[in-house]
Amino acid sequence: MTMRQPTRPAGGIPRGLSRTGSVFFSYGFRPFFLGAAIVAVGVMFLWILALTQGLAVGGSYGASAWHAHEMLFGFASAVVTGFLLTAVPNWTGRLPVSGPPLMALFGLWLAGRIVLIDPDLLTVDIAVTIDSLFLPAFLLVCAREIIAGRKWKELKVLAILALLSLANIGFHVGTLTGETTGIVQRLAVSAYIVLIMIVGGRIIPSFSRNWLNQKGQTRFPVPYNRFDAIAIIAGVMALGSWTLIPQDRLTGGVALVAGGLHAARLLRWRGHAVFAEKLLFVLHTAYAFVPLGLFTVALGQWQQLAPNAVLHVMTVGAISMMMLAVMTRATRGHTGRVLTASKITTASYVALLFAALLRPAADFLPAQGLELYAAAGLCWMLAFGLFIFEYGPMLTRVRRVV
């Protein structure tokens, strides 16, 4: 079949997969997945130089604040954008945003990355203003698509994007005023984890069931039911409590219960049965860090685990590993590749898993902290460097025929 030409609904923005123009901007996952991977490697490289050589990255914004911001709102927001620009058309039945509007959205995201490397060149106020525009703009794009498609049950995605937009602005305000940014960091992490709970609960059992069915198996993951809804509600309550009152005893108790529910939820998806296909198994592995993260919240409340360790179990383990899993699978699926993990892809998963384990370990072994930071950072760069090496050509040169 031929590619669909872009269409322009009345009062809307052009959409569609066109044979004309750059293939790179024919679908949202292409620029945003590749951009996210490049930022992941670049930010970590500069952060290691800041730690070891005193590189003044981030200027007066501060190297530590810059690193935290770029991971939470630079790298992670790009992956979410690439995923939703690809998923929302499937949910709504509308053609995807592509061409000049996609270029403009990507350009806005990229501008934020560039100006924050040395915000003093434009003044910090102008730099953070530029960066703060992207997430609200993306929220408006998604809102129009979901509302136009009348997919009211997907409005919860808009709520998550709104929280991320507010958290990003709050992070900037806290950094510039010298206030703590802990609460907005926890808010952003919680928003990403809730998105994983919702979307992961949709795609992981579905993909696993399809694969098992193709292999002639008859025991499938338990489909979404009331138990899943209870687990998600408990998870939202635990994360909300952790965001607002991380050291309260109530937080530890709710997080412990929620962690148990999500561990049981994961077991219902029969991850062990799909071990042979690493493209699938990594989704289960990434989701395992959700209950693990909730358990660490409980341990942190009982002062058995440092706050940074709790944060990195969720950010490197659950969020980043799920994002890499989605990036690899979506890229293969939407560029006509076989849905199976290559040796390079599997190596990237293993490298990121080591990063997810080594970074929190640094908080347990402060004497070896610098070495563990460096090892975790190198594993992180290897994981996303392998993604760039293998998937970069797919994202920039291979056009899907539909």
C-alpha cells in the first residue's frame, strides 16, 4: 500500500505519513527517541566530567541541578513524547503529527537542551523560560488529539503531562530561588511511574499473550481486571504520600502494601514464560523495579535507605529501563523490523540493568561511591550508545510502508 498523504482537518494541524520531506520527521518516535538517546549519553558524559574534572556545566544554574533536570525533564520527557506521538494515533484512529509541526515541537525541546548547557549566555531567566515552554506545548498537542478523537478514558494521560509541566516549572523556580527541589523531583518521578503502571499494565500482558499464543502456549497473562485497578490506586496513593510526606510513617506503610500489590500484578503476567525473547522479558524486568521502588520508599521512611538511593531505583531502574525497552520495541515495530532483540539490543539492556544496580549501591558503600558512580555512568552511556549505534540508522533512514 502507498503512504498516506498528510491531511489538515478544519482548524487543525497537518498529520500523516508522507513520502515527501524528511523521513526523520515522518513520525514522532523518530526524532524524539534518537534525541533522547543522544541526550542520555551527552548529559552523563558531561556530568562525569563535572564530578571528576570540575566542569562548570549548567553555569550559574549549577551542575547538580542541571544533571537532575536534564535526566528528568530532558531525556525522560523526550521518550514520553516519542511514545505518545506514536501511541495516541493508535488510540484515537487519527493520523500522526508529522512534518513541520513535528519539527517545531522537536525544535522547542532541543532549544531547551541547548540553552541550559550554559544558561548564562542568554541569562538564566530566559533559558528556563525557553525550556518551560515544551511540556505545555506538547500537552496542548495531546489534548487536541485525544479530545478530537473522543477518547475520554485517555484524559488521565493529560493529567500526567500537566503534572510534569508543573514539576518542570517548579524545579526551575526552586533552583533559581535556592529552595529545595526534592518535592518536585519526587512529583516528576511519581508521574512517570504512574504512567508506567497504566501503560505498562496495558502493553506488557498484551504483548506477552501474543507472543505466547504464537508459540502455541495456552497459559496466558491474567488480563486487566479489578485487581489491577486496586494496585494502580494503591500505587498512586503511595507515590502521592512519598511526594508530599516522604518521611511520614503512613508513607512507609502504604508503599509497602502497594509494592506487594504490584509485585503480585507482575507475577500474574508470567514474565518467566517469555524469557527467551529479551525484547519482551525486558518489559517485565523494568516493571519489577516498580514494586522494588515502592519497597525502597518504605525502607527510606524507616531510615534504612538514603533518599538518593530510593530516587535512583525508580529513575534508573523503572523509568529508564522501561523507556529503553519501549524505544527498542517501538522502533522495530514501526520500521518494519522483526520483533526480536538482537545481541546488541540485549547488551544494551544488560548494561542499563548494571547501571540500575550500581547507582543505588553507591549510597550503601560511600567509600567506593565515586568508583560506583563512574561505573554506573559508563554502563548508562554504553546502554544508550548501543541504542544510537543500532537504532540510529532505523530512525533516520528506514521508512515504514503502511
